[in-house]
Amino acid sequence: MLRRTTLLLAGAAALAGGAAGAQTRITPDPTPRLPSQPGQGMPIEDLRVLQRAALFSDAQAEAGQLGAERAASPQVRQLAEAIAADHGRFRQGLAAVAAERKLELPNRAAARIQDPSLDALRQTSGEAFDRAFLARQLGLYRPMAELFQTMASNSPDPALQRLGITALSSVRTHFETARKLGEPMELRAETVENPPQY
């Protein structure tokens, strides 16, 4: 009996140590969430993050498609194509998670959500488009990074954690490219205070 108790305690300590080193958060979650139990739906915080991420990905995919068609610079066009492809794949991942949990994701077109920065992109072309596109990407970095960091770090759902990590990596890469392309245009962006962590 003593040997069994010792083995159980040793196993629990090893699991706790491994979990502590696996993930670091930018800010501690004051109200840790537990995974949903059988028969329960997704926690409301995760549902909100999922819905917001879907809207961001839809808008980014549309902006990327506009950039692929209208950008004057080949480098901006290449960035736009990468943004459209990455956010298209990410949106498919979000849709798969939602379908598995029998949830509906918002549809930007059906909800008629207005995005002034996308409207401005539709009105421009050439070098003016490049400047507006890069400024939009730089301005969106902080809210997108915070959203996907929350998904990666705070959700107890492994599928959402994986999606958050994937999106965060892409968003960071796109930001760095947009920052470099925007420097000659004197475009600047406020970065996230702490680098992304998973």
C-alpha cells in the first residue's frame, strides 16, 4: 500500500512539473477555466474568442485577396497572397472546430459588418493601395496578437490552443514583413509589449 501511494504521488508530481513548463502566459488568467465536461457546451469565453477569430480571419482573407489583385509592389502583393492563404486555412480550422462542437460561426457578409479599413482598400489602387494595406496590417497586429495569444494560452481546449499558436506565428511573420515594407513609407506600428508565448 505504501509503495502504491508513493508511486501515485511521484506520478502526480511529474505531471504537475511537465504541465508547468509547457505553457507560459503573457498575463496570468485570474479565473482559470476547466475543460468542458461531457454534455456541456464550449465555455462562453472560448466561444467569444472563436467567433472573434472567425471575423478577423474573414476580414484578413478578404484584404489579402484585394492586395493580390491591386498592389503595385510585388513584395506587397506577395505579402497579401500569404495573408489570404494563411487566414483562409485558419478560418477552415475554426470552422472545423465549430462544426465538431455544433456551433455556428458569424458570417461577415450576412451580418453586414462594416470595416472602414477594408472599404478604404476597395477605393484605392497602386501605390496608395500599398500604403493603406501596410498601414492596416500594422494597425491590426496588436489586437490580432492579443486575441490569438488568448486562444493559445488561456483556452483549456487543445484544438483552440493549436489554432491560436498557428495563427499567432503567421500573424507575427506577416507583421514583421509589413513593418519592413512600411519603413520606406515612414509607417510605424506599436508592438505588443511582451513577445508571443505559448
